[in-house]
Amino acid sequence: MKTFEERYTAYLDGLLSESEAAIFEQERPASVAQKVAWTKLQRVLRDNLVSVELTNTDFFNSQLLQQITNARSRSRSLVVGWLGIPWLAWGGLGAVTAGIALFITLIPHGDLSDPGSGYVAQVLKTTTIDPNVSATVESRKGITIIKLEGLEKVPADEDLTH
Amino acid sequence: MLIRSSVLGTYVAGNCSFRTFLLGAGLLFAVVGLTQAGEAPVVESVWGCLLYASNDRATEKVQTQIPAQIRDYDERLEKLLGYGSIQTLGQGETVVEPDRPSSIVFHGNIRVELTGLTRQPGEHFLVVLRVFQKDRQLIETQANVTRGSPLFIRGPLWRSGQLVVAVMVVS
């Protein structure tokens, strides 16, 4: 079953058979005048509508290519930095260098094969209140000891273990 | 809070690109890092022990195991002190807080008092320590140490040997 729109379009385009067209005109008498007007309009358009020849047929393509080129050169000028290396790469290199420098200066490190290499115990100042007591500092590789002289002996019977 | 809210506010407002945001975050970390790296009072654990160095044969037989913290130092210590064996008499640990003295007390009322622990660049620590025998101060010393580096103090004679105090920043 054809819809009205299909039958109407086919009628205007002259695709209906004579009997079908006659039935359609009987159902819709106004359609005869509309078909005449449509036929006139088609003729006018066919006679007067001339396709315009563009002077630059690649106008849109050339505009698009121009914009792409501009965008490329703009982004290139932002990214490419000193010596042709992008600024982002320079930034990364700088960050890595700073990280290594901080690691070397701030993180304690030493020779892992020598257990005493990381040892730091530096005596800056010693004071003894008792004038009979003296303190001397002895530093060897990997060990520092302050030796106190002139102290009273701890009684032997004093239990220091409990 | 203020920094975070201002950065976020700027970021959300669209006035700040992602790179500017990263730069700001980097500067913030750098400032925090430099602050931490500078001289600052700290809360650290300090371990100490009382040792008995002697040439006693009996001591050698019943020798209490050297604490793990200074196990690598026993040979060097024996050589430096001139004794053949080292016995552990006691050990302890204390938390040193800024502006508050902390003590490690051993038997025989021998005490190590620690104050003014400050962190220096390169994970070094400045510490003032005093050793007391009963109520008598034997020595006050200021030392620059790293974590895990014991400082030894040879003290009074006892029995046929000598007492030694070891102090070390451990955490």
C-alpha cells in the first residue's frame, strides 16, 4: 500500500500510469493545478539555472592546507627550543640533572665493600667539669672513641649487670 | 591549604596551563625539600649500650652477645681499647625530642643524657650528650654523627676491665 506522499511524488514526477494518475486526480482535483505549476517551475529552473564555474577550483583545499601549515609552524615554534631540541626535552634533562645533583649532595653514600666507609662520628667539643678528668678523642677509620682519664674506679662489688 | 586552594582555583578558572601547574607543584616540593634539608630540630630514636671491655677468661666464656647494632665494631673496639673481649652489660633506647632532654639509664646509675638533636644537610645529626655516673657529670660533648654510626666513650675502670658507653642515632 503506497502512502499519499509516495503517490503524490510519483504523480508530480509522471511515474504513475494513466489510470493511476486519473484516479489520483479524481481523489485530489487540486493536484492537477499543482502539477502544472511544478512543470513550469522545472522548465524555468532548467532554462535559467546555469552552473557557475569557479575561478579557483581548489579554493577550499588551498585554504585548508594554508591553515594546516600555519598551525604546524606555530606549534613548531613553541616546542622546538635551543639547538633544535624541544624545550620539554631540555626541561626533562634539567630535572634529571637536578635530581642527580641532589642525590649526590644530600644522600649519604659510601663504598659498600667497606663497612666503615659510611661511618661519621665527629666530636666537635668536649667538656669535663672535674678538673682531674680529661678527655681525648681518638678517631680511626670507621670508629671514634672518647677516652676519659682520671675517673674514679667503680667498686668491683657493684653489680652493673642487674 | 591556602596554596592548594589558590592553585586549584587558578587551574579551574583556566588562567593556568597544565605546565604552570606542574611548575608551581615543583616549586612547592623544592621549598618543602629545602626546608627539610636545612638545620631543624628533629624527633629521633637514640640507642645506647654499656659495655665491659676486659681480658678476663671468665668473661670470654660467659660473654653476652654484642648487640647487633655494633656487631661490626667489636674487633675495632677491642683493638682500640687494648682488651681481648667485650661484654654487654645493658642497653636501652630513647626518643630524643626537641628542647627536652632524654636519658638512657644503665645499671650502676650510669646515665647518658641527650639534648639538642638537630638534623644537618646530608642526614647528619648534631647532638649534645652528657654522661653521668650517679649524679656526677663525667663529660659533656657535642658530636656530629650519621644514623647508624655509634660514638664510643671509654669510662671508668671496673673490676679488671673498663666500662664503655656506645651511643647511636638509629631511626
